[in-house]
Amino acid sequence: MASLLDAGDIGRALKRIAHEIVERNHGLESVVIIGIPTRGDYLAKRIAKVLSEIESPVPVGTLDITMFRDDLRLRAPRPLLPTSLPSGGIEGKCVVLVDDVLFSGRTIRAALDALGEIGRPKSVQLAVLVDRGHRELPIRADFVGKNIPTSANESVKVNLTEIDDEDSVLLIPEVSGEHNG
Amino acid sequence: MDRHLLSINDLTRAEAFGILNTAHELAIISDGTLKKLPTLRGRTVVNLFFEDSTRTRISFESAAKRLSADVINFSAKGSSVSKGESLKDTAQTLQAMGADAVIIRHGASGAAQRLADSGWIQASVINAGDGTHEHPTQALLDAYTIRNSFPEYTDSFEGLRVAIVGDILHSRVARSNVLLLKKLGAQVTLLAPPTLLPVGVDSWGVETSYQFDEVIPKVDVVMMLRVQSERMLDSFFPSEREYSRSFGLDSRRLDLLPPRSIVMHPGPMNRGLEISAESADSHKSVVLAQVANGVLIRMAVLYQLLGGQTLGDISSVQPITQVANK
């Protein structure tokens, strides 16, 4: 098990992503941050915290995309996770989706479908802590913490202090099981 | 969770709370603008109703449609074929049509179990009321409604006191509720005239009483049951007036209830018989919340049974000829 990022690396990556979000959108006027549970949600809150320190507070939300997945029929039903959208909604906003690992791209496709049901954002951008490649759909991230080339049968595990023991990103070799989308 | 939902006994305590939690998340999702979810797109849900029903059928239909399933309403009213045969013929028709779930209401206790065990169909069977046996989704929506009113019982009903009042003998709602409430940890008291308590009620693990006025100041939830005149072939009580006086929830008894308690009724209500209009419309009444929560609970159940991989996904549907030859 190799450590790819430590707590300091994660903090610096999120800080840089926050600055890039401000730069790309020329401020934060219509920016809304939406995290994809579980760990994307914590990352969204951390990015929002940095944004409020360097620029101004932004609305933060959580979007569970379970009901929109296209692989539901391949396994047992998953429990649903909390969803909470900012009171201002997403209509006409610049939505920044946040997830921990970008892999096949299917989670993001499901998130785009869900957003489409809720309203019509002006634009949707994607921020991920780790991009590990192996896309199965034409989806790319706008803000990437770290690009990590992996082989398909390796697994990337993101730990965050909110629910795990430490802040870290680990590369776990030859594991079948949970895939982060 | 099992492939079917026939009885509350099919669920463990954790699975029951899992359904309540799923319904809670669905409530948050569909509270905003996500009215329609694509989860069950391409699945076919059949409402197979041998008995009259409005709210349960509409509730299931609405739940299935909000999950994007295709809904077929099959009303078997007027069928003169004998019960066993008609159920088999119907089941084979549904199998041939490729039904993924069959929601069955039937006047005979055990009809849903028969459909599930027969091997006639591969679909998931959901019991929407069989005779005087069970009505599991009603019990689940009642538990969900109770939990919304008492947030302190979110993870366990330990310490919650519930009185179920009225026609216990004929009530599948009461049976399912007793099973579920006990499973979740609540303390249940049944209140009914001796003629309307079933044989063997001592083995249910609940208290029974004939004195409504003694019980009422000590309960958090009072669940009134409909007097089911259509199932009463004998006289179970001397007169409606006397029943109403002994076991009806009138405004005097409403005042005896503790301040935070709630009044429930599965509907349809006989206003003036088991519940007075004032009680039914009081701020303690959660009758309309029960109806609204019914859709969420049924969405949660459909998601649990059909959201993942089903038998139909593994083995493709048998050709019609093969089924017919059996």
C-alpha cells in the first residue's frame, strides 16, 4: 500500500483548487459548490471554507446520486445518503461538483442527470482530489488535486479525518471491490 | 432483504429501520424539485387488486411512477373463477407480460404468500393486504409517521407507548402494526370489546384492555381502527352508539391525551363511529400525513425490492409456451 498524498498535500491541493475556482469564475458571485457523498461532500465543505477565507462565503450543498446510477441493476440496492441543496437553488448558477476520485466517470454522469432534473445551471464544473484515469465516458475534470496514473485493478482510497483516522490518499494494489467513480 | 414483502416478519429490525431511513432520504429529495427519479426505468409494476381500494392502489401507483416504472392496473373485480385457479391464471398472464413486481390485495388471508411460493412467477410480490392477515406497508408508513412526530425515537421505539383501538379481530393493519411496533421496541396496548379481540391474542406479547379511559392518559400514540362492517357477519357489539361510547375517540377523550400525543387512523374513517369529526380534524391528528408518507414508504419498498439486481435480470423470462405447458 503506497501513500500518494499526505495531509499536507491534500490541504495544499484543496487550497489551489479554491484559488482556481475563483480565477476561472472571475469571483464567486454565482458559484455554488455541491459535493457528492460521502467524501466528496467533506471535500466540498473544506473547499467552501477556503473560499470564504480567501474571497467570500459560497452556498454549499450535497447531492446523493444513488437513484441516478446506471449500474443499479448490477448489485444489491444501496442505502440512500443525505441530500441537501442550497436554498438559492442552482438555476442560472455556476455549479462546481466535488468528488474524491474521478475514475470511470459514471458517478459524474449520474450527477449531471440529477442536476438536469433539478434545474438548469449556467455552467457545471468538476473538481476532484484525484484523477486516476480509465474513463468510460467523455468526462473530464476542471480542477484536479493530483493526476495519478493507475492500473485498472488497483484501487485508490481517500481517507478524510471527518470519517477516517487521517487525511491521506493510498494506492491499494490488486484489489477487487469498491470502485470510486 | 428478501425478494418479497409479504409480512412484517420478512423484515429484521435493521431492515425495517433501513426502509424508514430510505423513505426519509426520499422525502428530502422529492421535497425540492426532484419529483421524478429514473431509478426503475424499464421495470413493470402490476397492481393486482381483488378487493376494493382507493388510497393503497393510488399510493402504490404514484410511488412506482415517481420512480419511472411502468404501471399496469389489473382489477380482478367480477371474476367468477374459483380463487386458486384464477390466481394461477392471472399470475401466468403477468409472468408472460414480464412483470417485475406484483402488488396484490386479496380477500383471502395468505393469497400473497401463495402467489410468492407458487413458482408461477419470477416477480417480487408485495402484500397490499390479504384478508384479515397483514398489510405490511401500512405498518411501515405508520411507523414512519410516528418517528416524524417523535424524533427522540429515531433509532429505537424503546419506551414509546402505542394504543391500537377497535376492530382488532378483522384488522390486518393491527396485525402488521403489532408485529412492527414490537420489533422496533414499542410497548403496545390493544383496546377492544372482547368480541373483537382475536383468539390467541395473549401470545402476541401485548397488553389488552377494555377500559379506554384508563389507558388514554398514558399513551404517546392512539391508533384508531375502522369498524369493518363488510367483514362483520355476526353482531360483535350491541349497537353502534354503545361501541362509540366505549371505544370511540370523542372530544372528551381527545382532551385526556397527553399534550404531545398523536392520533392515527389508516382510513377510510367512519366519522362519528370510531372517531369523532373533531378528533379527526384536530391538531393531534396525523391522518393526512399518513397518506402522504404512504407514497414515500412504498417508493422505499419498491426501491429495496427492484432497485438492484432482480431474478428477472439473472435468468431471462421463460418463453410463454414453456410456461403454458406446466
